[in-house]
Amino acid sequence: MSSPPSPALGELETAVLDVLWSCPTALSVREVLTHVRRRPPLAYTTVLTVLDRLHGKGVVVREKEGKAYRYSPRVTREAWFGERAARALAGAAPGRDEAVLLAFLDSTERVDPELLDKLSALIAARRGGRAK
Amino acid sequence: MTAVVLASGAVFVALAFAVGAVVAGLARFVPPSWFRASTPWALTILLPLACALTASLALFLPAPFGSCHCAAHDHHPHICFGHPALAQPLLVPASLLLAVWLVSVLPGVVRLAVGLLGSFRRIHAVRRLTPERVGETEVRFVDSGAAIAFTAGVRAPVIVLDRALWAALGERDREAVLAHERGHVDRADALTSLVLRACLALQPWLPWSLFERWQHAAELHCDRHAAERVGDPSAVAEALVSVGRLRAAHADTDPAHLGVFGASGLEDRVASLLEPRSAPGSARRNDVVAIVLPMLGVLALVMVWPGDLLHHAVETLLGLLHH
């Protein structure tokens, strides 16, 4: 299943997401509120706002149950952190920033469209020459 | 006793610097087209340390099968555990040299160690993604929003591919990308990269371009490896251009990060694939193993066969410098 790239989350959003990850079933706002351990305790409306924001970012899915929504994470904890880690690794310069990473194409490689056109023409010419 | 240890350490630093200066000086005049294999470039970084280690050990552990010659010479300081007092004149200069070296390498070593901790944490997180099999190869697909394909990790390297990149590539391109990454895994390039980075951190006087040249040569080897697997070098060249086009859509390159090859890196890789005579073979051996094993042999030979010769030569050199 394809999902949108994992966006950056605030501390409160991460705490709420942690609660959703720790429960096997979808949770209501009130259930999330009882599980979040914060000092001072969060207000119901704060949790509602955070869950709404997470839904807007595509991080959680919600389903209607009566008048309220129940929320569950879109991806597992492993997938979430794995995707973020992969993005961090991919954004680094192999060798300079990441000593144990080899990229197919260096992330710092300046890829000029004109150069790509020139290389494509070169490959096509070589193929044409071989076909003759 | 302290003077013996410090003198051996100082010889290590001085020789690494001297050999490194010669190697870096020579490398500046080597055109990129001369050495396209990765092993010579790994050697430029490992050789100064290997020479320094050999001389330092010869000094530290003189003539394991011979006898002490301290009484036979009086024209140079003696580094000998049997007569530690004879090394006393070297205590101050050796301490100063080692202090300067430690201060200069410390920032780089700390930066590398901190970076590695972060890398290993991120790779551990990536490894926990559900693995998927593409042919015989196990890969991790991610929705990264960038056209990425890379291999990361030392002990059990993991191949990571962006799902959107994978979907956008044709069958031949996919085969080429995967074979290229398999090449990095087979050659244990991440291990070599780590060893070379550690050696560079200990030799801050060596230019970074030596590492970049090794990195570029390693890519050429893996391109060639992919070409052999796919059976068509042009297909690998096309895959490079395809990924380049997808990358161009996300280009936000900081010019300050461009390496020694800059824009010519991709061009050179494509040209090497189209001109097989200018490309290195698909060497699958690991560069560190290829260099370190013969070096250990040389080290053992130096320690056993000439015995006291190297020890005495370094002592004489120290005497010349000291007086």
C-alpha cells in the first residue's frame, strides 16, 4: 500500500500518535485522552484538535461511530520511523554525511536537464550504431 | 617506559604525515582517467597509516627474534623496553607532536562517531520496515517523496528503494538499479567507506577528494557489475539517466555539497558504460580486504625477516631529526 511521505510532527502529535500505536483498535477522542499521560492533563478539545490535525496530515484514519469519530494510525510505528529514517538517509550526502551509505545516484549530484538530454542522445546514438 | 611509548606514537604520526603528503601530492597530478579502479584510491588513504604502523611497531617491538643492540650504537636515541632511560631525550618533542595530532584529529573523530551513531539508528529503523523480495533480492520500499535508491549498513546492508521511483522505472531500469545495489552489497562498499572515513579522520591532512575518487570508482565497478547482470551496458546507462530525470524533478542541490566530480559524475559513469575500454572491471572483492591482507603479510615480513633493520633505520632517522 502506498502512503504519503511522513510529515514532520510536533511533540503533542507524537504523544497522541504513540497512544494510537499502543492500542490494537481504533480509539475515540475520550479514550485517547485517558491514555495520554501529560502534566498538566490535556483538555478534550486539545486532543480533538490534535487528532484532527493528524487526520489532515494523512497520518491517521477515522471512521464515524454514532456522532463521534474513532481514530487509528494509517501506518505502523515501524513503517513510520522507517520511512522517516529512509528520508533522512536519502537526503544526506553519501560518504560525507553518511559514512555507511551508497546511493545509486548521489543525492548531491546536480542533475542538469540539458545534460540528461545530451546523455540520452548519446545512448540512443550508441544503440543506433550497434544496430547497423 | 613512557618515553618509549610516546616516541613510537610520534613516529607513527610523523610517518603518516610524511607518506600522506607524498601520496596526496602525487594524486593531485593523476588525471581521473588514469586510475578508474577503486582499490588504488582506497590505497592512497590506507597506505600512509600502514607505513606508519609498520615503522611504529618495528620501533615499539624491535627484533622479536633478535637481541637488543643498544650497547652497539651511540649515534642515535634508543627506543627499547630493556633500556627505557635511553629514550628519555625524545620525551618532550614526542609529547608535543602527539598533542598537536590529537587536538587536530579530535573534532573529526567525534563528528564521525556522532554521525555513525545517528546512521546506525536510522538504518536500524529502516531495517524494521517489512522486507519485500524482488527476484532474489530483499529490498525495503519506502514512500519517501524523493527518487531514492541506496544501500546502507555494514554488517547486513539493506537496499532501500522509493516506491514512486520504482513505479516510474521500466523493467530494464529496475533490473539495472537492483543489480547496481547488489554490487555494493557484494563488494561490502559500506564497510570500505566506513574504514576509509575513519582513516581520513586520523589523517586530517589528506584531501577529501581521495575519498570521493574511491567513491566514484566504486560506483563505476557497480555500474559494470550491473551491466554484466543485465547483459547490456546501455541499459544501465539509461537507468542512470532515468533516475537522473526523476531526481531533477526534486532537485534542491546545495552547490556547496558538490563533490570533486560535480556535474561530471553522472556523465562520466554513462561514458564509462558506453566505452567499456575506459571502465574498470566489475571487481567484486572488498577493497579493504584486498589491501589489508597483503599489508599484514608485509608487516609480518618486516618484523621477522629484516628484524632489527627497520627498527635501527627509524632510530637513526630520529637521531638525525633530534640533533
